[in-house]
Amino acid sequence: MKNITYFVLLGILAMQPLFAQHTLTGKITDAQTNESLAFVNIYFPQLEKGTNSNENGEFSIDNIPNGNHKLVISFVGYETFAKTILFPVSEPLNIQLNPSAIEMEAVIISTPFHKLQSQNVMKVERQSIKEMKASGAVNLSEGITNIAGVSSVSTGLSIGKPVIRGLSSNRVLVYAQGVRLENQQFGDEHGLGLNDAGIESVEVIKGPASLLYGSDALGGVLYLNPERFSAENSSEGNIRATYFTNTQGYNTSAGFKSSGSDFKYIFRGSVSEHSDYETQDYRVTNTRFREQDFKAGIGYQKNKFKTEIRYNINQSKLGIPEEIGEQNTNRTPLEPFQELTNHIFSSKSTVFFNNSSLDVTLGYLYNDRKEFEDHHHGDEEEPEDEDHEEEAHEEDEAAALHMKLKTFNYDAKYHLPYIGKFETIVGVQGMNQVNTNYGEELLIPDATTNDIGVLATSHIHFETIDIQLGARFDNRSITINDQIDRSFNSFNGAFGIKTNLFKKVTARLNLASGFRAPNLAELASDGTHEGTNRYEIGNLDLNNEQNLQIDLALEYKNEHVEVFANAFYNSISDYIFLNPDGNLIDGNPVYVYLQDNARLYGGEFGFHFHPHPLDWLHIETSFETVTGQLEDDNYLPLIPANSLHNTVRVEFEKDWFKQGYAFVKYSSTFDQNNVSAFETPTAAYNLLSAGFGCTVKAFKNDLEVSISATNITDENYINHLSRLKADGILNMGRNISFGLNYTL
């Protein structure tokens, strides 16, 4: 399969004949006043080409190939406009934008047809990294918890795993740079291994997305959109820095990007470093960490061919907290700690035909994971400072746990020509993955995994109804220690419908099936891992997890009020879970993997009020709930507690600063008493946060300034999804962050 894919790519690179290219011209005006609108963003997302309107509202975009291409026009204070245009066109395009206090919409990339959320049949949540930083999030894993229906299983501050509507680990698939992220997601204390620098936005599909992505998307998808290249024939750079009072830590990054008519490039480097986080009573020992990240990309577009290559290396050293010990603000982790190196190499190419196109995405990921345990030093005296800590580590001969995971994946999708009201995509996806152990401790065995899946999906546009449907077949084969072979197959489908029940009410109904093949830990574990305090034994006879979810979304929207209600019911057959068998090995209780049917249900509800004429005032409220149970009515573990969030936000502009904002947020997390047999209830808590920011001119360039504070009342609390909860260790206390972003 690798050779076939390479030949396909070479064929694509060779297909660059000179086809007719077209120019689109037009003018943007206000629908109410007919006044010209300057600096409006005009963008073709599939072509990744765009421009801004001039002072007269006029624009021009060159080198557009034949075929259907989606155009998106967006401007602050106006409704986002989207239209599919068939080229060639004979006349200029004149667009009138309607004023609106609602935030601008963006194109959703994680779904195959790349539509605005208002046009999507499937409900997808989206949030920009800029919004996450404004809320005071220290890193990406903390920032995603601001998205409705998304939580995080955390081990201190540096390690977090996304939870979507109660499902996590290998049940949630993460995409970065357009390729599926593979970094040992099965481990309880294995985080994302990603830095938010160089990421533009996050999209979340809440529900089975196996139709689009195959195995491991049973619970949903976290899709990370990389930073865009700069506009054609332009360059820009920036320097960012944020300081956090709680950890006495910092996040810094610097980047530059430039685009010509054919070539474009981008690069960004970042460093983050934090000491142990502080609660009202103590610092949590060994939650310190250091992370270095570098991202680069190059793009080329000519005639009917477009390609981009991106690379990301992330190196981090993460302390693994176990108990409250020494109290200081050193930043070098103590043992036990992880040393991680993640490489992501991706290539994304598109060939445009007259009325169709072919997308080919290739990815290679190299995950090098080392874990050092404190028994290496035995009874030696603990180092007293950071220099000695480094020397002590250098004396270690090898990591206790050392695994390398090498993954090659491919994704080819052909967008068929429009057939009447049908927009159709067919595709093939696959993966080859090799896991190899080098350390003395074996958490999972050496193994090779191969995936292949074929899919077809259509979006049908009617006058008042949009329908999306599709089907997919997958095969996964796993060879363990060159001796044991297991194969898993699954056929899945999806059906969705979107319509306007009334003039202002939109309804979406989606029914989808999904699956997940057992991971290596579930199939072949046999040992104790430091920090788990249990001996885990895998089960080679496990079957696929298979689920069916129904999702109903209602949305009312007028000029000043938005109200939404999302409800879901998720039925999972052969749900895999750990259970003690009553035995002990080396003094540790033995846990085995079992299967039973399970169900999860709940939803998200809320409203957004921006009254006229106070369009600068926004009042937002949302409520989230999820319940997970086995067939015998016992509750599933790691289900987030119900929560209520209330936010008041204002936006303002003055002559000397732009894009000003301020907010106050009060979040209430309720008691979690619906716990599994091996969990304890978690008490309720309330958190107050606030922040403000603006953009000012400094040396003729833009300087963004932001200040935010979280847990302002310094409340002592424990999140139900904290892995430190079993030891009674508190979550982070009050934290104030100061951020600067200077555009060069």
C-alpha cells in the first residue's frame, strides 16, 4: 500500500498542464446603506487564496481554475457570506453584507464539504486559539475545556487528555496538520504532546465520526487547524509572550510567514517553562514542566495544482506528580518524569479538474517516549537544585520505559462533479504503525498495525432541507510480537438532516454508527506501570466496540438572541473497561479487561443575548450534562460533572486602541455522585475568572495586550477528572496571566 501511495503522489506532482486560469472581480457594500466596505476578507478555502477589499470596497483575485469553488466573505459586524461559484464567470460579483452583532462564522475544516457552521448538517464546535488564550488557559489541554461538551483528564497541569461527552483516550481521535495524531493515547498519563503555538483554531465533532476517520473516532474528533499562510504577496511576523503568576512560568513564541504568487512559507518556534503549580495551601510537587516546539511549512500553487508540506517537532520534559513533597519554584522535573519527542511530517496536495478535484494527504509521525522512575537513584540523597537534578539524570544509563511509535498514514478523497443537487466524495484512508520497546519496562508489546478504509459520502441540497449521508468499510490487522495476529472489520454509516422548522429556528438530526478496535494495552498488557498501582492483564479475545448515536440540535437565532439545545443518546456494544479480579501480583491488585454494553446520554444547552442598541454587550449562559452507565446500571468512570457557565462580555473601540474587550465568567461545577465502583464522589465548586485586552499601536505596528485571572477567589477544589484526586491533591489556585503579542 505504501508503494501505491507513493506512485499516486508522483502522478499528482506530474499533473501540471497549463489550464485556463480566471480572475474574479467584485465589490462589497453594506446591505442597508449601500456604502462601500473596505478591508473585507474575501477567501477561497479550498484554493487557500484570498484578498481584502480596497477603500472603495472593490477586490480582485487571480489564477482561479475551472470548476466549483466555495467563496467566503467575512467582516466584523456583519453576517458571513458564503457561496459556491462555478468558474469561469462572465460578470463581476457584487455582494451586499447584512449587519450583525453575532460573531463571524468560519469555514469548518474537519467535515468533508468545508462549509460554514450555519450550512453544516453536522453540528461542530469551533474556537480560536486566540479566544482560548484570552480566557487564561496555560496550555492547549486546558484551553479545550472552554468548548461546550469538552473536558480533560489531567495529571497535574502539563498532561491532559481530551474528553468528549464522557469518552476519552483511544475513543477520541486527534488530528493535527491534517493527519491523525498517534502518540500512545492509551496511557492514562499520556498527554497530547502538542503546543498551541502555530495552531489557529480547534474544531470538535461530538459523536461518532468513524465515517470520516475510521477507528478511534467512536467518541468524536478534536481537529487542530494549523496557522494559515499569509495572504498572497504579503509578509508578516510576530512575537508573543505570556507570564503566569501561579507557576511563575512563561509561554513564548516567534514566527514569520511570507507568500508570493506561487510559493509561500511559514515557521514558528516556541518555549514554555513552568514550576509546580500552587494551591491555597501548598505547591503540588513535580507538576513542573518544560516544552520546546518548532513548526515550519512551505506551500506551492500553480495552475490547477496546490500542495503544502508542514513539519512539527515538539520536545517536552514533564514531571509526574505522586505526592506533596518539597516546596520550591524550580522548573526542572524530579523523578518520575517523561521525556517526549514528537515529530509530525505532513503533505497535503490537491489537483483541480474542470468540475472535480482530488485531495491527497500523507503523514509520517515519530513518537519517542521515555519515562524515568525514582527507583533509579535508590536511597541516594535528593538533589537540592536544578543543576544537580540535571547531573543526576545524566548519570542514568537508560529510561525505565522507552517506546518508539512510527506511523505512516494516507488519505485520498475525490470530490466528484456536482450531479444536480448532489455533492459527493469518495475516498480511501489507511495507516501503517510500528511500536517498538527499548526500555527495561514493557507497558505494551512490540506490534505492527495496519488499517485500510473506503468511504463515500454525499451532501444533498434541497430548497429548504439539506441531507448528508454516507457509508464506510474498515479493516484493522494487528500483529503482536510477530506471533499473534488479530483482525477487526466494521461497516458504518451516517445520516443527517438540517432544516428550518420556522423562520428563525434551525434543526439538525444526525444518526451515526462508529467503532473502535481494541488497543494494544487492552489486548496484551501484562505488568505494572509506575504510578498506576495496579497490575493490568490484557485480553486477546476482545471484540470491536460498536456504537450508535442519535444527536438532535435546535437553534433559534435572531438579530439579538441565540438559543441552542443539543441532546444526544449514545449506545455502545462491547464497551471495554478495567475490572479487578481479586488477586494480587507483587502486592498490586490485578485488573483485567472486560466488555459489556454501555450507554451515555446528555447534552448542552444555552443562550447568547446581545441587546439592541447595546450591541457591544454580550451575556452568555451554557449548561452541560452527561451520564454514562453499563448495562447493569453501574456508572462509567471519568464522566465529567454537570456544569453551568455564565459570562458577561463587552467589546469596545477607541481612537487609541482597537478590538477592546473585557469579560467576567462564573462557572459552577456540581457534585458528581454518579461514580463507578472504584471512584469516590466529588464535591461541587465555583470558579470566578475575568480578563480584558485590546490592540494598540507601538512603533507603528499592532501590539495586543491581555490580562486574565482564573480562580480569582483562590478556591480549594478537585476536578472529578483529575488523576491526582485519589491522593486528595487540589487543582490549581488563583492564576493571573499577562500577555503581549507584537506584530512585526
